[in-house]
Amino acid sequence: MIEVIRQRVLPHYGLEGNAAKVSPLGNGHINDTFLVTWDEGSMVLQRLNTSVFQAPWTLVENAELISRHLGEKEGKDYELKVVSPKTTAEGDLGIDLGEAGFWRAIRYLKHSNSIDVVGSEAQAEQAARAFGHFARALCDFDATRIGDVIPKFHFLPGRLAALEQAAADNKAGRLDTCREWVDFALCQRGLLDELAALEPKLPLRVCHNDTKINNMLFDKRDDSAMAIIDLDTCMKGHLMYDFGDMVRTFTSPEAEDSTALDKVRVRPEIFAAICRGYLAELGDVLEAAERESLWLGARIMCLMIGVRFLTDYLNGDLYFHVHREGHNLDRAANQFTLYQSLLTQADRLKPCIF
């Protein structure tokens, strides 16, 4: 892949292949990401997974619209840095090389650092405030201007239906290894009734839709919040899912693929820190129904990502990158365990929202 980058991608950015250093960057589940550096500069280069993102031009156009809107506020009403796209020498937002992939480049922020597991209340509150600040800055952006890169992305009814179908098909012959988790997930359909009652009351907003802790960059020089990154799944939707994904990815002391299930739990102090940070930015913006929806969003996201991992495991690991046998099953078990921890601590956690 490095040779494809050097010979076929970099020339579109005015770079000779042998004049730049190319190295893998990050540990994302979906796209292939590289850091490209040369004497005069640097950029992040990505090959989009077009099996997942089947409308890559919509993706890069969405990201450009959002980054332009934020860029107009940068240094004024928006205190974070903007990770803006880099156009090719021809002025394009992406490069479609057919079988060699769809490529795009974005701004690289020096001195940036990301983490995979939240280590303190201060980190959680700071990151939640950053995601809240991001959402607040987009409240005056017309959400209908951006397209759906993955239709019904956060759609629990569809995700549960897909799991049920994957179990029925059993294409990879794995159902016997995970039948208990399938049964557990499909027994959580009570959430659908709550969702149906609340969702019609929620305003449509621009949502990040992937508010993992490693999609927020810290400044390694002083540990301050630097930027919100990975705008690939930015779409119109409801902020309860962004809140829920922070709960999902911030609160456990274990990584989302850890097999140490006895250590996977929602840390209440981290949950409270998320609420403080997020609501400090959005408390005067959220409508009453939106605030009410946050607890539902937390439960849905912990369950739904587990359902997605389990569905992919049953289908033969077609969606998420895996690095070991049973990786997606490990991820699913981890997320379902976190969901169970959320439910058992409801009386302690819910008051943090209200």
C-alpha cells in the first residue's frame, strides 16, 4: 500500500513519492490512515473503506462544509483547532483510484496526542466539554445541508433486525459460540418503545456520531483540548447518540476489546465528569426532551455497538478490522458487559444528567 501511496496518490498533492516519509497512523477500525511528512510540511492521508462508506464523495463534501463552518469561527466562537481537508493540486477533495481505493487528505496538527482509555475525571470532563463545544458551534448549521454517508447509522431497530438475520443465516458457522449473547441482545427490545416515544420530540442537529475518546486530540505540550477529529460520520441526527458514545468509550477502565470482563464497568465518577463537561457547553442549548434523551442514548449506544460487533462476528468479520480470532466477539462481550454495568448503576448515574 505504501508504494501505491508513493506512486499514485502523492503526485496528486504535488509530491514526489521519494520526497516524503509515509508511516501508519492510529488504530481505527474502518479506514487506513497514514502520516505523510516532507521537508516543508505534513498531512494525514486516508484510504476510505468504500465497503462501509459507499458514498465517499458525500463524506468528503460533508467534512468540507462542516470544517469550513467551524473554520469561520476558529479563534473566536470556536476555541478548538479545525482539522480541515487538503485539496489536491487539481482542487479536488478526494482521489478515486478504482481498485486502488478512494483517498483523501486532511490537515495534520503538530503536538497532538490521542488516548484510548480515559485515565482521570479531568480528562473525561475536558473531552466531553470539547465535544459539547463542537456541537454548540454547529447549532447554527442547517443539518439538512449534509448527506447521509451511512443511512440509518444509529438506528437500533435496524441493528437488532440485522443481528437477528445474521443469527438466522449463520454464514460463518459461529452461532454456537455466541448464542447466549445473541439471546441477551435481542431481549433488550424494550428500549425500542422508549425510543419511539421520545425521538419525535427531538430536534435535528449535526452530530459527530463517533465521539470516542481517541477522536478528540489533546495538546501534548499542556494536555489541553486541541481538536475534534474524524468527521467521517458527521450527519444529521440526535445528540443523545453523541452523549451515549462518550459514555460508552470514556467510562470503562478497559479498552473496548479487553477480555478482562471482570474489570469492565461504568466508572460513576467518569460518568459524572462527562455530564459536567458536556452540559457546561450545551446545558442552555438542549431542549427539555434532549436532556431527557441522554440517559436513553447512553443505554442505546452501549447496547448497539455491542450488537454491531456481534453481527459482524456472525457475518464473518466483514465490517470492522480484526486483529485476532474472535476479536469482534470479544468486543461485543465487552460492550454488553458495560451495558449491564450501566443498568445496575442507574439510580446513581441518572441524577448526574438532571
